[in-house]
Amino acid sequence: MSNSLQVTEGIISRVIPFRENDQIITIFSPDAGLIKVIYKKKRNLKAGLERLCAPLSRVEVVYSERQGEIFNCSEMTCIETFPNLRKDLLFLEAACDMLQVVSLSQMPGKEAKQLYALLLFFLKKIPQSLYPWTLAASFRLKLLKHDGLMYFPMTCLECGLFLEEEAYTQECECFCSLHKPENGLVWNQEELLHLNQLALLQNFSELSSIQLDEQLFNRIRALFAAGIELERL
Ligand SMILES: [Zn+2]
């Protein structure tokens, strides 16, 4: 691996203290997926930069690659801190949910330009949304689609039937009632409509007008967890 300097922007998803004065910072970047860098606080204290290294900040980072998973950060500049997200606990929770699913699913070194653009778009839109958790659910489904783990609109894997009235999923595979698996999750017509809308809608005002009940959100979480398990196998 080369020691040349790399420059990328990214969103900080995690900061953990390391040694006496340093931090290991995980950043989700468009060019290199999730990267971890060691950030030397001491070096940057004078410049008053340490406050920048908080989760949910968008930064530009200069780092040198080296053997191993953790890179050396030589410079970090803040682009924005999303102050509007910090005005309401609900906004913050939805934003953290998105960062968490990125951390769970994305790989180091795997480019994710589209997903990064989507995350940035949602982080900016959350404070304008009536139902921030709708955006969080939508982000989970769009991520499954982005990673090729699930396809929308949902069709039966066996016969190709467009699943409008009833569907069964096992892991992230979808089936009609004729081909249903033994232990599949069942989805009714209204839920299917929501799943397809959340995964496919591009228009923010249409998307953000969807009100989800908690039960459906929890089922989407379960679907997502199954998809991520699959990716890890
Ligand atoms: Zn079928």
C-alpha cells in the first residue's frame, strides 16, 4: 500500500479516545467507504480544532494510508456541523440511526458515492421533515437497494409476480403466496405500498408526508438486520 496522502470529505460516525491525547475517528466517505484515522489531538489543540472531531460533523480529511486498518490523519477541516439537526432530539435520533446503519453495513475501501450523497441529502432534510423516522426507514431500504441486497418494486423470486397485495420475505428475498417460504415475514397491501414508496420515491415532499406506525418501522429494522447478516456471510 502506498504512503501517499489521500484527501476526501466524509461524515464522522464515531470518535473513540486513544492513548492519552489521541482519538480514533471513523469517517464515512464517498470515495473509500468507512475509514478509520488516528487523530492527534495535541498537535491540533493550539489551532482549536479538537471541537471539530464530533460525530455527525462533515469534514475534509487528509490522511496517509499505511499497513493495517487505521490511517494517520494529518489534517482535518470542518465543512459543516448540521446545527439544525441538533435543535431537536427527534432529528438527532433519526440522523444517528442513519449513521449507525452506515457503520453496520459499509466496508472499508468500498466506494459509496451514491449512498454518501443520499446520506448528506437526508441529513439536510431531516429538520424540514414532519416525520424524521420516515426518512430513517427510507434510508434503510434505499441502502439495501444500493448494496444490491433487495430489489424494488418487490417481485416474487420464483415466478416474478409483482407483489402488490401480499408478500413474504425470508432474509431479503421476496415471494408470492404460492411460493412462500416456511418462516417468512408476511407483508400486507398497505405495508407493501409503504415499502415500495420508501425505497423508490425520489421526491422529498412526497416521501416526508408518509407517516409510519412504529410497528412497520420495527419490521423494516428486522428486514434490514436480515439483509446485513446476509452481506456478512
Ligand atoms: Zn411466486
